[in-house]
Amino acid sequence: MEYYKELRKFVGHRPLILPGAVVIIINGNGEILLQERENNFWGLPGGLMDLGESFTDTAKREVLEETGLRINNLVLLDVLSGPDYFYKNPNGDELYSVTAVYTTNEYTGELIPDMNESKSLQFYDINCLPEKMEKEYKDCIKIYRRALSLEKISESG
């Protein structure tokens, strides 16, 4: 059973701090991989940490489970946390998300969506993303765009 589900048995709907990781996977065309979830919103592959995992371990496990891809050479872009990442789920569960945002362009395997968590997987041009994305994922992509801009500035300087 997932760790947070075990905790819920003791704390009920009260707020939890839940660490996790997402990965911005870049293909050879500079496009990012997005996952269409059951709620018809698009997001990044990733999920919650299990006991004993590092953020990197979480990122690798979740990407493999959700996409069928094995990822390498993860670069940590930022960690999202704080009051902007408080959520109250429809079932009443409250949580504060602490999310490590990684990027990589090194992956192997065949794209196979986990049909329990995904409707589909698709690479998108960073300038032409689906409208139906939750704020946290939009924030992750903004961080990635900022990193790209800084990279271009350092290359030209």
C-alpha cells in the first residue's frame, strides 16, 4: 500500500505534507512529454515518494510506471512547495505538495501509458501546450522555460 494511504488511516482528512517528483522529458525535437490523466487534464509524469526513496528514485520509478520509459541524467530544476501548493481533494483529503522538478533528454524504452493513471501520452511543442493543465504543472513548465532562457543567455555571453 502507498505510504500516504497508510498515513490517512491515522490522520483522516487533516493536511499532510506529501513529497513527490515530476520529470520534464525532452525528445530530440525539443518537445516535452505530457500525460493525459483520467480527469482529462494534461500533466507531467511523476508522483508521490515511497518510504526509503530519494526524490531521484521517485522520479525514475514513477516515469517507468506511467510511461514505460527508463530515464537517466536527471537535472534538478527546482522544488515547488508552500501555500500555493495546498490542495483539498474532492474526498476531503488535504495536502501540501512538495515537488522536485527534474528534466532529462536521456531515456530509453517504448512509450506505453499505464492505463490506470493515464489516458494517453504525447510529446508537445513547449509553445503549443494543451489548455487543460493544472497550475502545478504549468509552474513546472515555467521553471523549465526560465532555465532554457538562462542557458541561452550563458551560451551567448
